[in-house]
Amino acid sequence: MKDMKDQFYYFDIYPKVFLENQEVNITIQSKSTKYIFDPNKEYKVVLREYSQGRIMYYPERNNYREVLVKAKNESEIVFTTTFRGEQRHSVVLCDGETEIVELYLYSLHEDMKGRYPFRGDLHIHTCRSDGRQDPATVCANYRGHGYDFMVISDHQRYYPSLEAKEFYKNVNIDLNIVPGEEVHLPYTNLHIVNFGGNYSVNGLIKDELDQYKERGADPKYRSFDGNCPDIITMEEYTKQIDDLVEELKAPDYINQRSNAVAVWAFNHIRKAGGLGIFPHPYWIVGHAYQVPEEFVDYLMETKPFDAFEVLGGERYFEMNGFQTSTYYEDKAKGRKYPIVGSTDSHNSLKSFPGSLICSTIVFCDKNERLSIINGIKDFYSVAVDTIDVNYRVVGDFRFVKYASFLLENYYPLHDSLCESEGEMMRMYISGDKERAKKLLNAAHGEIEDMIKKYFAN
């Protein structure tokens, strides 16, 4: 997560994001008594487009515009103009020939109309499996880290995600807690993430899985709304898998049952209305990659999953670096699939090195489960690597550039509000519920208001 730039303490500019080639009213606001505008004075605003190169070397590209404008009042300067193309723009406010401040804007293509950025994590663990903190605390911590949405995806357990939602049901929070689980099934070592499915895939088979050992077969622990398919026996499950083996006819070098289980699980996640994620094939475990490379390649070719977790889990290069290379090589081959980035976190404390290594930014209409899922499925997402302060972004280049702008110019402001809400959520956990409720109610909707202020697309 980026620190706030110095100029954000003294100035604001809004909206920051809008559609290309449409007239937009831009406000530059002074936030400090150090800078007071004179309503009787004319100020100069210099506009440059990042994609057009330095004016001294490419004067023919017309990458320089001046707007002369009087201050609206002592704290606001407002001007109206249009911005070309999908790109970043420099806005330099000058008093005569003296530069006061440089700020930045972004214009988008028409297909981004009504799409706003929401950042979150699609793969997180708690102490209900092999994580450190309880579900409610993990949610509070990740809200404090700046996440708009998140899932509790404990190993073989769906009920911890329901526990988190239940804990906060009587208080207004702006964090979108999505139900889910990490799926582990017989006949495969593949890990599969069920993000947002209405029922548990782990909970479909009558077996000695952890979901049953701890909560039994009651649908209230196996589904979001009490509706889920009937449980099947291990014998019935085996028959369904073996039938799929015959139907799929995978090559001989592929583990037939493992491939069939993957298809079976991803089909169920889609049936449940969720997003089926293929995570960490290059996780090194047992002195080898978790999944044989030939099997990975076959899954990338057949694409039974909805999204690939291109970033997440471990901090060493071989995992995320190799997965990123796989993604870009597949794009070059014409293979196209949505991507996400997730921490696969087992400790939500900021001091833990793995708690903030990756995230996903989704461009969709609202911070709701189905909107997020559809945004990812429609290829409007990027994965963000924040292993250190020098972040990197993986995805389609147009969205990589846009996400970079947001990480520098929007998210520091966004995250300061989230940090406060995370503290209030921790207050609610600690027992000071009435005071926490009042504070959370007062803060409710602040991020939505920020989106309305900064995004005119």
C-alpha cells in the first residue's frame, strides 16, 4: 500500500477519473491555509497527456494546453475542458510562471462507464483452519488494510465465512464479506477456491471431511441461505467422477480422476453462483511444485476454472514469478482467462510479511458479490503485487496503467478511511459494541461518497 503523497495534504482535485472526449468540470481545492487563492487573480492551469511524450522533443503532438481561470473562492479553482484518450493527465497549477502544485487525472474509454475500482482478497484463512486469527478479527484487520471486499476461504470449511457475516449482521460496515471456502476433495491434490458460492462444495460429500466433523450436515452450515444440494455418499461421488472421466477423455499423461474432480468442483461452484479459482500451481511443497506442469498446461488449455490466481501465497519468486510468466505466455498463445491476486493469508496482522503480498482490483458497477464475480469473469480485473513498496500490477496493459494511477492517486485517500473503519470493527469485537455501532453508523457510506466525488465515469 502506498503512502499518501505530500500534495494530498495540501490540495485535492476532483473528479479524478472520467470518460474521454467528454466535457468535465474539474475542481482544484486547497486544503490548507498555507495556500489561499485570490478570487480577483487569474491562475494558469497547464495540461499534458502522459502518452504523447515530452513537448520539447515531440512538439507536433500538441501535448500542451493552458487554461486561464479565476479562483471561485479562496479555496477552489474550477475549470471545464475535455481530455483525449484513455490515459493519465498532468495538471499543473501556476501563479503566473510559478508552479504551485502538479496533480493527476485519468480519462477512460466508453466501456468503463459505470465501472469503479474495488480492491479485495479472494483467498484468506482464519483459525478455523490453519490461520492465526478468528474470522471477525481477520475481517476487521483487512478492512483496516484498505480492502473493499474479502472472503474467508478456510480449508474444507464453509461455515467460517458464514460466522464472519453473522458476527457483523447488526452493524453497518462497508466491507463486503463474501462467503466461500478452499475446496479439497478425494482423488486430487488440487486446491480450488470457491469464492461467493451459495453453498459448500466440500459439504456435498458424506465423508470424514472437516466440514462434517465440526458442524455436521445441517444446511445452515453448508449454505448461505439454507438451500444446497443433497449430500451424496462416497460411492455416489466416485461414480460421478468416473463417469466424468469417460466423458472428458483427457490425454493419458493427465491424471484422469484429478482432472475430473477439478471439472466437477468448478461446475458446482458455478451452479452455486460462485467464482471458481485455480490457485498456486507453482507452490513448492514436498520438494516439488504442487501440480505437475503438464497438468497445469492442460488446465490452462481446457479452462475448467473461472479465474486463475496469478499472484498469491508465498513471497519467493518461483511461485508468483512463474505464474505471471505462465499467464503472459498463455496470452501470447491466444489463451485468455481472468486473473486475480490473493494473499492466501494465514495471518492478518500487518506486521506479518505475508499478510499484504497481493490483492485484486475489480472494475465493476458496485461492491456486491455478483458484480465482483461478473467483473472478473468479464476480464475487468488486475492482480496487484505489494510484496514491497515497489508494487507491480499484472493484467491487460490498459488496466495495469489505470491501476497504477489509482494506487498512487486514489487508494492512499481511500485507505485512510478504511483504516478508521477497521479500528471501529476491532472496537466492536472487543465488546464496546454500542460506541462502535455509533461510530460505524456515522462512517457508513464514506467510501461510496468518495467514489461519487472522484469518479465521473
